[in-house]
Amino acid sequence: MISNKTFAHGTKKGIKLIIELSKYIIPSVFVIKILEHSGLLERVSGFMAPYMSYIGLPGEGALVLLFGQVSIYGAIGAMLPLGLTAKQITICCSIIAICHAIILETVIVNKSGANGFLNAGIRFLAAVATGLVLNLIIPGV
Amino acid sequence: MDWMKIFAETLETSWNTIFKMIYIVIPLFILIECLKDSGWFEKISSKTKKITKLFGLPGESALGITIGLLVGLTFGSGVVMQIKEDVNINRVQLNILFTFIGICHAIIEETILFTTVGANGAILLLNRIIMALAFTVIYMVIHTYFRQKAVKKTNAAM
């Protein structure tokens, strides 16, 4: 039954998530800012740009996808300072939504008796497919 | 490098987002708790029975799929582990279940978080559900193909 306890519980969980988010977002933004100011971001971006162009992302997108393997909050933090377009944000988020925190979740899946590595492989393939398909069907840049 | 500038920019960018999320995340979690306590998950799991039937899973696993889909992978796998004690569910069925849940989980929370940073929620959600269904079916097809091959091989050997 819904009681006052339900609301208290929900608020508590929400505040917990905000704190958890801050723990990931602030360091991620900080790291990206350091990379940006030191000129390293440009070099990584230039190196990755030809590969990332297949899925419609700029070279910096590779870093966002990498941060997403720590946690989706990390990816959100890394995405903020980059100034991506609406299409790029949608593609980036779709990929991360499918394939995030893969190490942690492989452990969870393994623990419940299914094959975690198979699961991780399928998710990776689904993420690549998402990038390729969405890049083709979403209009705009 | 100008460290003061880096600190200032970091705080500005993070604060803007975190502040926006406070307004979204707390009501969302209250809503999820309300749904949980009002028994809505049990009700909706009769709808997800269609998915379990399509994938050849036992009907009891519908609750696991529902919780995984709406709340998160950790909770979902907890429910599946409980279900495993009551119902006979083999490794292949578990793989099918987790292929679906692995691609498509915590859809309420993650969709809303990504929409706050500017993603198109409809595309995000639709793509995720389609990918989950598609890759689960692909896994099933490939698995049956190889099993039939193995059965033929043993038959030929006999």
C-alpha cells in the first residue's frame, strides 16, 4: 500500500542518486576540461574521427563511449562540455543506453546463472548496429 | 594551463546539469516507489507474459522481465534468482532472458536522464526496445540452428 513511507523512501532514493550522479559527473567534466585545455582532446579526436564518422559522432565521441563503460553518469558528465549537436547526442545516448558499465553488468549477469560474456558480446553488437542505423535514419547533422 | 579556469568551467557545467536533475530525479523516484508499493508491477507483468511466451520462457519470469525493464538490471536479476528456486529454468532460457534485459533495462530512469542532457527520448526508447527484441530473436535463431546441427551430427554418428 502507498503510505507516507513510500514518499520518504522515494525522496531518499532520489537524493542518493543525485549524490551518486555528482560523484561521477564532476570528475568526468573535470577530466574532459583538462584534456581540452591541454590540447590532448584535439589529438585523440583527430585520431578517432575516421572511425567514429561511421556512427555519426565526432572523434571526441570515443571518449564519451569510454566513460560510459564506467557508468552512464560518467558518460553524461563527459558529454556536457563537448557541445555536440542534437543528432550526435541522441546517437551517443542510444549507444550508451544499450552498452554501458559492461564489466559490472557482466558480473551481475554471470552471478544470476546466464552467460555474461555472451551477453556483453551481444550488447556490443547491438550498440554498433544502433550507431550505424541511427546515423542513417536520423535527419540533420 | 589555467587551472582556475578549468575549475570554474567544471563547476559551472556540472552544477547546471545536477541542478536540473534534482527536479526530475526525485519526483521520478517517488513515482517508482508508488508503483512498487501499489502492486502495479504484478499487474503489468500479466502483459509482459506475452513477451515471455514469444521467447519460450516460463510465465513466472514475467515479473523478472518487468522489474528489470522498469527498475534496473540489479533488481531484475535478483528477482530472476528468486524465480529460479521455484521454477525450472535452464541456462539457454536464462541467456535469452538476459539478452533482452541486458539491452533494455531501467528504461524509465535512463531515458529521463538522457533526455535532460538533450537526447530525443522517443528515438532512444524505441531504438532500445527494437534492438532488444531483434537481438533476442537473432540469438534464438542462431542457437536453434547450431543445436539442430549438433543433433544431426549425433544422429549420423549413431
